Amino acid sequence: MAALELEYVNLLDALSLLYVLAAAGDQRYSPAAGRWLGRLVMECELRLEEALTAAAALVVIRSEPRSQDARLTLEGLIASG
């Protein structure tokens, strides 16, 4: 089942889809990452500094999809929200 067919995709599952897009070098990564970041900020009520940290981690993921530091940062922000 495609993500678009689902009624709701939680933040962690959506982040997993971003990892797949980044690893594939898919040009849809950047727009999808921007939408995901907006959701993260709204749903977890992030402060500006946290949002900037998340944005920086998403930039790292685009070039280094397996970056453990970036993944832990993003997953930690979800968990703390």
C-alpha cells in the first residue's frame, strides 16, 4: 500500500520514507523533507532552535542517508514531542 493510500502516516513512518527517498537520490526528497519538517514543528511544537536542528539533520540525510547522528537527532525530536 502506498503512503498516499493511507489515511494517516505518523511522523516516524514518514521519516522512514524520507530515508528511502534520500538513499535512492530521488528528487522528491527535498519537497517531502520540507513538508515533513513542517509537520514535525507543528505536531511536536518545536522551538526555533529545535526546528533548525531538524532542518540541518535533514540536509545531512540528503547527502548521507545512513548518517546515524542525523537519524538519532530526528528520531529524538519526534520522541521528545
